[in-house]
Amino acid sequence: MVLKFLLEKEFKQIFRDPFVPRLILFMPVMMLIVMPWAANQEIKNIRLSVVDHDHSSYSVRLINKVIASGYFLLEDVSASNDEALRSIESGKADIILEIQPEFEKDLIKSRVANVMISANAVNGTKGGLGSGYLSAIMNDFATDLTTEWGLNAGQGVTSAIQIVPHNRYNIYMDYKVFMVPALVVMLLTMIAGFLPALNIVGEKEAGTIEQMNVTPVKRLTFIIGKLIPYWVIGFGILTICFILAALIYGLTPAGNLLTIYLYASIYILVVSGLGLVISNYSDTMQQAMFVMFFFMLILILLSGLFTPVSSMPDWAQWIAKVNPLSYFIQVMRSVYLKGSGIMELLPQLFALCGFALVFNVWAIFSYRKSS
């Protein structure tokens, strides 16, 4: 019964300010319309899976040249394309270089050989640039062979290697398809994080928090009463984003929509709990905003939103391991573009549950209630 009245108070307080409903509605609209057109960045440490059907001196030489470029990390050498695809689906590899049978024989005999590049385009930036890097290396390798054979372009010789790209999960390499699911996560983070952070501080400045402190309401009940409204608002924002993504970009999840809602229900508790922790330690609205902005900036930049985590320095990758935003971005992109299910995303589920438990328990014990 007490929780019912707390929730009623919270919703009235949230919607008493006409700016908040407008923020909840217009921020997702503007973010999804403007931000997906963001620019690319250079990618390194692209994990490569090699399928060598030829096992010749030329194929080994080609593989060595690719690795020596500095852009690729050899993750594994697979026996078949299906085995290499499993590496991509599990997240171990980003791109596949498949060398066809009789590669050396075709080069020597007809001066033309086939190579297939299969890129994981869930991360459109990494997939596109990785394919481009491989193509450039192939052209350089073909030039080296042409020079060795004493041929030149003036004799009308065609390229020694023909490249057939094949992009998985994002066939047309549309960068917006890669960005939209991650932007949805960023929106949830900002709204479900900032609003709770400013809520308790607003009550402190208004003096209404003192009235709550002298009531018999327990700290657990008080924090739950603060979390549930933003949990509901977060689901509303998520639904708005799904509708906008479908209407504007024609983008719908390849996987089960309920999987996203399940992970979102946990993630909203994570960022709302973080916001409540910050508000508990802040005395003014300005202080809460600056502290929350500081953490949001770090979470967003080290989440893999724009730059893949694997391309960051080692110290940044370690920080990303304790960044809840990076885990939910992985979930959104995997479900939206690959159709992944809960079983494939169990590590992310455990990580988000851990973050939710830590932040909300912290919020309960850091709330200084005087009775």
C-alpha cells in the first residue's frame, strides 16, 4: 500500500514539469533521425579467420602478407567455411579470408585466382573497412606477382586475384543499420540515468525529501518507488525507438523482440540504480548533473558505440569490461542483426544482472534516511 502511494507521487512529480514528457518524446525522435548519419573511424585489430583450401606456397605467402599488414589478428585457421562462420557467430572472428582450391595452380596457369572475403557486418564499420583493407592487400599481392612474372599493366594483364566480397548480417554495409541499435541503448542510458539522478537531488533542494525522511517508509521501499517509474518510462522509450527504426529505416529485429525487452528490463535497473547512487551523494542539482555527465561520457566513449572495443588500447578494453553500456550494445546489435537468442548472450545476461545488483544495493545503503 505504501509503495502504491510512493509510485503515485513519483509519476505526478515526473509529469508535473512539462519539459520531461517532451524530453521523453522528442529526444528519441531527434537522436534516431540525426545520429545514425555519423562518420566512420579507422579500425585496427580486426580478428581474421582463414580458410585455406589450397595449402600452397602462394596461399601461405598471401596469409603472411595479410598478417604483416598490422590491421589483422589471425584468430584461427579453419578447415571449412562453416567452421569459420561459427567463429564469426560466436564473436571470435570479424572477417573470413577463404582461399579457393588450386589457388596456386590457377595463378601460374591462367594468371587469375579466386579469393572470397566474408565480413561480419553487424559492426558495419569494422566489416566495411576490414573488407577494404583486405582488398587493398590483395591488389598489392597481385602487383607483386605481376612484377615477379615480368608482366606489367601496359601489356593488358588483368588482376591476378579476383575478390568476391560477401557481407553477413548487414548485406549492403549500411552504417545506419549498425548505429541505430546502439543509439537506442545510448538513449536509454541518458534518460533512465539522468532523470533518477536529478530526482532525489531535486527533492533535496525543494525540501520535500525531509518529509519523506521522517516517515516510517523503509529505504528499500523508497528506492523501489524511485526505480519503477523510470523502469516504465524506459520501456516506453524503447518501444518508441523500435517504431521509429521500423518506420524511418525499415529496421526490425532479426531475433525475438522479447529478448531485447528482457535485457532492457535489467539494463534500465542498472543505469537507474547508478543515477540514484549519484543523487544520494550529491547535494545540488548542478553537482548531480556534472557527475552524471562525467560517467555518461566515459560509458559512451568506451562502450564500442563508435569504435570497436577490440581496436582500443589494452587499458581501455579493461575499462570496457566493467562498462554495462558495452554489454547491452552487444545484445542489441546481436539480436537486431544476427537474430541471437538468450543462450548465445548468457555472458551479457550475467554481467548486467551483476551490475543491477551492485548499483541498486549501493543505492539502498547510500540513501541517508533519518527517522
